[in-house]
Amino acid sequence: MSELKFLSPINAEQLTTLNGALTLTDVGAATKILVRAGSETTAATYLSTSFGCSREIIDGVLVCGTRPDEWTLYAAPEMANEVIGTIPEEGFVTVLDITHGRAMIRISGSCSSLALAKVCNIDFADDMIPDGAVFSAAVAGVSCDLIRNDQTEGRSYLLTCERSFGRYLFVALADAGIEFGFDPPEGWTLH
């Protein structure tokens, strides 16, 4: 396989409020690998992350139990070959590089759950969505996989969606962040 440079559908790298309470970042260039494997396979044992949970494994690879017998692995850009090479392929196993088919956005900061709540009908309280939780939801009408993936700076969420919806989702999140201090560029709001 060859590593192709990711061309993002989003033409803004990051928006941040002046007080740092909210940051929106295009992280679409991250490697994204989808694995489907029967529960009795070596791959399932190797990934061993329960549905709805995530954990970090070697070299900073984030393994997410996105659906029963299905995992999505996220890693630094241009690491697809390395990540795929670690997955045992014996038995009923499918491994797909979905890097170029998915947009990915990180929303972080103390106001991140409040901004998300404006465009998503999920309860983002800590006891409902703890750090490491993986779930699917409609965000601004877009079907997304979400991962609560707190960073050293605090609360943080990763959102992935079909690539064609990436720019719209980024704009919708930027628009939701205006009341928290975002000052999006011209044309980056829904209203």
C-alpha cells in the first residue's frame, strides 16, 4: 500500500476562543483503520477493546470499540501501513484503510460539551460520557462516531463523519461555539 497525503475538505486548521475555553481543530489527516473480526479471532483478542470503549495501545494508536465485532483505530498521519501490519489477519477478519473517506474533528476545552450539546441531543455529563467512551450520534444532522478523548489540557472529543460532510460539520461546530467566544472567519457560520 502507498501512503497518500490526506486532502482535507475543511479549509481551516483551528479555531480557538481568546480565553482557551473552546478549540476546534481539523485532525482529518490522522490514520483511520476499520477492523471487523469475529469474536473468536486473534485480531479480536489483540484489539480487546469493548464496544463503546477506547484505549491507547503501542505507539499512540487509539483503538475504539465502535460496534460489536468492529473497531476503528486512529493513529498519527501516514501510519496506515504500520497500523495494518500489527493486526493479525487469520480467520474472519476484514481490515480497511478509511483514512481518505472520513473527516475528523477535535473539539476541546471547558466549553466543548456545552457547544456539542447545542447541535447534538446526547447528555455529555461525565457519568454518561466518561473519558474513553465511544458512541454514535447525529451532530448537526450528520451521522458521526464520537470518542471522548481527554487531553492534558482537559476535556476533548473526536468526531468522525463521512468526508463529504466534514466542512459542513466544522462550520456547524464553529457556529455553535460563537456564544462561547469563537470568532469564525467570513462564511464560517450557519446564520
